[in-house]
Amino acid sequence: MITTVRLVAKQHRFELALVVVVSLVAGLAAGFVTTRLAGVGVPPDCAAAWLDSVGTADRCTPLLEAFGRIYFEEAGPVLASMAVLPFAVGLLAGVPVVGRELETGTAQFAWGITPSRVRWLARQLLVVGLILLVAVGFASITSEILEATRAQSMLAPPFQNHGLHGAIVLARACAALAVGLFVGALTGRSLPAFIVGAIVMAILFMGSGLAREGWASSQPTVVIDGETGNAFDGQVVGLGWLDQTGTIHPYTDGASLAPPTVEGDVDEWLMANGYEQVQLGITVQTARAWVPIEVAGWLVLSVAFLGAGAIVVSRRRPT
Amino acid sequence: MEVALAADKLGRRYRRQGPWAVRDLSFTVPAGSVTALVGPNGAGKSTLIRCWMGFERPDAGTALVGSIDPQRQRDRAIASIGYVAQSNALYRAWAIDDHFRWVAGYRSSFDRGYAIKRVERLGLDLSRKVSELSGGEKAQVALTIALSLRAPILLLDEPTASLDPLARREFLAILVEDVRESGATVILSSHVITDIEQACDSVIVLSHGRLLLHDTIEDARDQHIAMPLASLNMLAPIATFAGPKGEPLALVRAAAEPSQRATLEEIVLGYLATPTARSPIPDAR
């Protein structure tokens, strides 16, 4: 087993080194920024005062400003890098597993030796996947701690940084690995596979965003209090109409709420007739329920692409 | 006679409606024989070997390894074969011994002790990376791995293509010595005819994917005469071709006296000069 690990790591040393270095840098950066944020030492009552919009004590203002500056100037870029990192390193690790073997002709040697190509693939994947998991796992944990530090202390809604920390980062990296492996096996060329893989991942990423929006809008909503909107810690999903009975109607149903005879501005008519335009959101508890769904979604995609990759490997002719 | 390899109406083409790489090949290779697979580039030698490896899916007929169809039981077929690919594609970043250890992890029959001994005999350091080896050394390492698998069948796809004449001779000498000991069945694809006489006991001549000749070298030489075209008289030649000095020669199929026997090179050249050998198999369109 040690021999397999050593040899597979040696075979993919450039890609794996890059995966480890990039993930390590991102993870360490997240850890460093976390310590800087924690070092500011914003007391919980300062954050609470700010969130409740009741003004902040003089002692809080410089602390909140310092915290905000570090958050926006340092934590922002670090967390933003987590949007790209799992896709980039996943593809980087996944594409060469089969793609480069086919490209360089070594698949003929390997597949001429190993009676079971699936077993060969499993061994390759075990090593590459393990290194990827550890490296990206480190970055996902430190980014999660960074996000937790930020969320404890103040400011923006907890879901502003959705997908930029924690398990989702790791799950996305797994999916990118699987997509890279599959596309590499299909094309048999590294660079085209990387480009195609990036396009596939971009489509899947957009798809996950749409799925999240669709899911959120199907959840029970609450009306966000207009005066203390900043204190709302759930996820804003859009606007709606609140009638006098307390029933919430989607904003897009506005035209059907007004009589057909109304001409001109329907919104104006609704507001003049007892409807209140309100901001709708889902509670933080509800919104958090999406995280395991998205993680599971990426993992299911990973398994599907790995399965498809295994089928391609077992049926493909080595070039 | 135990059959080690067989082709039964085997056909393979790389594009639907495209030309056939091999077509309608039917023959058997007896166990324990060392057979040369000869033909020009594009004759279908690699395709045929790759069909036995299960790397190519036949479009017609079957390729059999013993009684195993590699398309149905590739694991069993591969487990009984030692294969050297045309490109000697080893892992550039790995040392020689890395390859041995890796192979040992997949094939329990791999004799690492033998492989190490053999490589040391060739004067190669086990810790040398493949990227530092010459073409000949890579070929030797690839052959060592194939031989050390102790497989009953060896499929060697132009293993000597990148070797100089001396290295080629050495390579073949080692192959012959080892195969005599092990009794393995060998298919050696090559377009260097001198290689064949040194190492093989049978010959298969392919051109444009068609089988032109399959015989033991002894029988082939006993049954063919090469003579100047002028002295042909009433004999019907298989084909005419240019001799070493450019003189027109004819290859005739007839029982030959020892002094008349054609050389293997003349036989192969004669078959490759036949009209059948020169015309590609038409597209299916």
C-alpha cells in the first residue's frame, strides 16, 4: 500500500504539489485572518448593539471599525478564493488520473499489466483523492472557523458567504475531481479535459445556485421587520405582499391581487388598499438546512461522475 | 496441438464505414511457438496484438487467448499475457525498481528477483529513472517486465523498433534464451526481417490487414524458391520484386532443394509484392 501511495504520488507530483500548496496557502491565510479578527476582541455586546441598531458605545466603535476593515480587506479576498479553489484543485487533481495516462501512452503499460482496470483506477483515485481531501479539508476547516469568527462577532447575514467555507468547499472539490477524471478519461488529453471540465463545473455551479434559489423560495417564509432588517439573521428571498389578514402573497402575484379594472401602478393600488410590501426571508434554521442538501448533491454528482469514469476506463481503448 | 492464440474471421476498423485495419483474419498460433508478425507500417500488426490484449473491440469475428475471449473476460486474458507496447511507454518519473514494485502489486506471478537479476546483468542501475534511459534500455526494461510476469504468452509489439542493430541483437538473444527456458508462446511484431530469423520459428505476414502467409519458417523456406526473373521458364511466380542489387527476382511456390531455398527476407518481400498485398481493403462504403 505504501508503495502504491508513493508511486502514484510520484506520478502526479506536480499536480498534487500544486493542490497541496494552493490549499495550504488558502487555509493558512484563512487561519491568519481569523486570528487577526479574533485579536480585535469585539465584545458580544458591541455586536449586539450594532445589530439591534441602537447605536454603539464609544468603546465599541473603533473595535467594530477595525474588525470591519480586516473583514472586508483581508477575510473577503480569502473567502472569495474559496469560490474558485475547490474547482481548480479538484480538476487539477482529477484530470491527469486517466487523461495523462492516455496522453503519454502509459495507459497501455498500466492496462496491459493490471487485469482489472477498475482496481487500477481505485488505487490511483485513493491516493489522489486522499491527498486532495486532506489538503482541501484543511482549507475548508480554516475557512469555516474564519466564517464562524465573523458570524459571532457581527455584521452581514450569515449566508452572505454561502459556499465559501466548510463542507461545501470539500464537496465541490470532490465533484471537480470526479468531473476531471471522467472528462480526462473521455478525451484522453489533459488540456482539453481541463477546459471541458471547467465548463462542466461552471454549469454545475450555476445549477446549484439555481437549485438553492428554488429550494429557498419553496420554504416557509417570514416577514422581515423593516425597522430592524439588519438584525434579521436568516436569508432574504425576495419581496411579498402582506394583506390585512396576515397572509403573505408572493410579489409576483401582485397583479392578480388587484382588480382587473386597476390601471397604472398596481403596487400603488395595493399599498393604498391595505397591502403592505414586505421583505421576505427564511429563518436561519431553515436556511442552514440547505447546506447538507448541497453537500449531498455535490457528493452524489461525485459518485455519478466517478462511476461514469470507471465505465469509460473499463471500456476505452488505450491510445 | 494446444492453441495459445487464435483469430477467427477477425475484423477491426477504426471508423464506422472506414477502411479495415484488419479483416477476415483466421489462424491459430500453437502454444510454445515463437511467431514473427511481419508487415509494413499499417499492416495491422499492432491492431491484431491489441485485439488479443482486449484493447480493441473487433468489429467482426473474435480474437482468442487460449479459449478466452478478451472482450468478455479481459481480466483472465491479461493475466495470461506479458505485453510490450510499441512505444515502450513506461513512467518517466519512476525508477526501474519502482516499475517492478508497482507491477508486483498487481500481478502475483511477477518474479521481482528475476527482474532485478536480469536488469543488473544488463548493467542497469535499479534506481535509475526511466527518463534517464536510452531507447534500447527502455526496451530492455519493458521486456524484463514482460518476461518476469512468467506469463504463458508474450505479445511484443515492435519492441526493437527504437534499437540500434547491436542492441536489437542483444535484445533478441535474451528473449530467445528466456523463452526457450520458459516455453512461452511469443508473438514478435517487427518489420526488420533479420530479427525474425534469429528469434522466431514461425512467421505471419500481414499487409493492409490481410493475412498473406502463415507458416513455420522452416516450411516456408522449404516451399519457396527465389530466382532471377529471366530463369523463370514456365513457373508461375507469386510475385516479382527487386533483389539486393536491384535485379528483378521472382518468388515461386515449389518444393525447394536446400541450395534453392529462398531466404526468409525473399519470401516476405515476395509476399509483400503481390497485388493483394499492395491493394488496401476497400472501404465498406
